[in-house]
Amino acid sequence: MFRLFLIFSLFTFSFGSFAEGQAIRQIVDIEVTGMTCPFCVYGTKKNLGKLDGVDKVDVSLEKKQARIVMLPGREADIEAIDKAITDAGFTPGTHDIHQSNDE
């Protein structure tokens, strides 16, 4: 009986990990104008990271762009993203929204 429980537990754990690895995430790439220094990047990243449903944020001073990766099953609130960028003192630009299961 214990052996059956052990096999079931291993199967459930393995399947759960596989399912999580295949979760589809929404990704938003957005232009951010006005950033000139690492502190600009820090403030923008901090504001975006506080938004509901955000899993990961990457802000590039060189590319003048932010990438927001949402938690699996969550959709980005573009108005909230624009407001977070504006509140950090910068100007949001064009958005590129796509899906991925690689992040």
C-alpha cells in the first residue's frame, strides 16, 4: 500500500511540475521614453513590479523599453502599466502584447 502511495505521489508531483512549466503567460513589451540613468530604471521597475498579476519586470535603459511578464492566466492592465510608468516620471510608448510559455 505504501509503495502505491509513493508511486502516486511521485506521479502527481511530476505532472504538477510539468503543467506549471507549460503555463501560458502574457508578456507586454512597452517603450519608455525619458529614462536617462540607472535610477530611472530602478523607479520604473519598482512601480511596474507592484502591479496586480505581475510576475517579472525587466527594464532596459539601453533599449528604452520595459518587459512585463504576467503570472500564468493573468492579463495585463495596460492603463495601469501606463500609469505606473507615468507616475515614475516617464512616458509610455507603443505596446507589444504576446503570449509565451517560455518565460
